[in-house]
Amino acid sequence: MKEKEIAVENVVDLKGIRGYDFIRKVDGQIEIGALATIRSIETSPLIRSEIPLLSEAAGKMGSVQVRNRATLGGNLCNAAPSADTAPPLLCLGAKAEIVDASGVRMISLEDFFVGPGKSVLEGSGLLKKIVVPLLPEQSAGFYFKHSPRKMMDLAVVGVGCVLILDGDRKKCADSRIGLGAVGPVPFRAKKAEAVINGARSPRRRSKRLQQSRVLRQNRSRT
Ligand SMILES: Cc1cc2nc3c(=O)[nH]c(=O)nc-3n(C[C@H](O)[C@H](O)[C@H](O)COP(=O)(O)OP(=O)(O)OC[C@H]3O[C@@H](n4cnc5c(N)ncnc54)[C@H](O)[C@@H]3O)c2cc1C
């Protein structure tokens, strides 16, 4: 509208819709309403303890002022390939609940993005919430954002990663890598995941993974 590419008669501000702004734990899953702000995701004690890589990614988006206004729904429905919340949510196996004239349906977030700036919503329908299954105890995750400037810059590469170790913590039972800004849509790097799956865990862990481990250990304590 600002670019005068479209002219509309009515504009609906979703931010006043009740029941779309929540962060809660339900049946072993985290549910985040589409109207939850990025700042509330960054600072939520529940998200920090249960899925710290998502609060880490939220904290790397724009400025505090932007994060105070921007919602999770807006960040995902914009369908920018560089959206910072997409890679961590993809590797967390998130699902999206969509409401439209035909009813309510739940789809995998992997199927949500269809092209740059395009989602399955195609301008009709609302994203109501994102549902994130919890990770097992022996897991770690992080979000890495590479951008030319340290602050207030879009990702040139955004990488979310989750590693789940097997019962005796010696092998990688499952790995998930979500990539942003390196293709038309955010996506899972499944060939790279297959290389890591089954690999023995290295004796010396990287500082990032150690930090992530500490976060999860703190989670077990709280
Ligand atoms: C200065 C600046 C810096 C930024 N830096 C970053 C950054 O570092 N990383 C990053 O990822 N992004 C960045 N952004 C982009 C910004 O994060 C997104 O634009 C923001 O998340 C949008 O959120 P919003 O709630 O304002 O959505 P809006 O702008 O209101 O909506 C975006 C689009 O999504 C649709 N929409 C919104 N919610 C829903 C819903 N629930 N269901 C269906 N459709 C919906 C709207 O109709 C609209 O088409 C930046 C933006 C600015 C201005």
C-alpha cells in the first residue's frame, strides 16, 4: 500500500483479536499464539527454559522497538526467506494451526512457506497458533545468524540446529537443521542431517553447544 502497488477499501488490524496472544504449555507441547510478540517470545521464562533456541533467535531480530511490535504470526506470514523465527521452528518440528472459511487445520511448518513472500494462506485465512513439541532431555539446540552488520540487519544466513543424543549420550540419534535466507523459502537441510545422524558425539564440545547444554540443564532445575 505504501508503494502504491495495491489500493484497498478496508484494512483489518489483527492485533486486537482476543485469544491469539498466548504462550503456554499444553499436553507436553508449547503453544504460541500468532499475536505473541517477538519480544514476549524472547523473554518468556517458559520458552527460555523449554526451547531456548527460539528465544535466542527472537532476541536476534531487529531492535527492541521492532520486537515489541512484531508478532510471531507477522514474521512467519510475511514469508521472508530470512525470517529469524523460521529456522528454529523448522528444526523444532513446529506445526501451524490455520483458520479459514473452510475451518481449522494443522499443517507442518515445512509446508507453510511456498515462495518468497508467499505462504499457503495466499492472502485468505489466518495463522492462529504455532505448536512446538518438546525436545527430550538429552538434546541441545542453537540459532546462528550471519549478517553483515551486528545489529538491525536481516540474516544473510540463518541456521537453527537441534541435536538429540541417544540414551547413553554417545551417538547423535537425531539431528535437525533449519536454514533461512539461502533459498526461496526457509527449509530443512535433510541431506546434512542424514550425515550427522548416527555419528558419535565429539569428546570436546563447541562453546555454543556447551552453552545450549547449560540452558537445558538450567531448565531441568527450574
Ligand atoms: C527495522 C526493521 C528491522 C527488522 N529486522 C528483522 C530481522 O532482523 N529479522 C526478521 O526476521 N525480520 C525483521 N524485520 C521484519 C519484521 O520482523 C517483520 O516485518 C515482523 O515480524 C512483522 O510482524 P507484524 O506483527 O508487524 O506483522 P505485519 O507487518 O502486521 O504483517 C506482516 C504480513 O503478515 C500478515 N499477517 C500477520 N499476522 C497474520 C496472521 N496471524 N495470520 C495471517 N496473516 C498474518 C499481514 O497481513 C501481512 O501481510 C524487521 C523489520 C523492521 C521494520
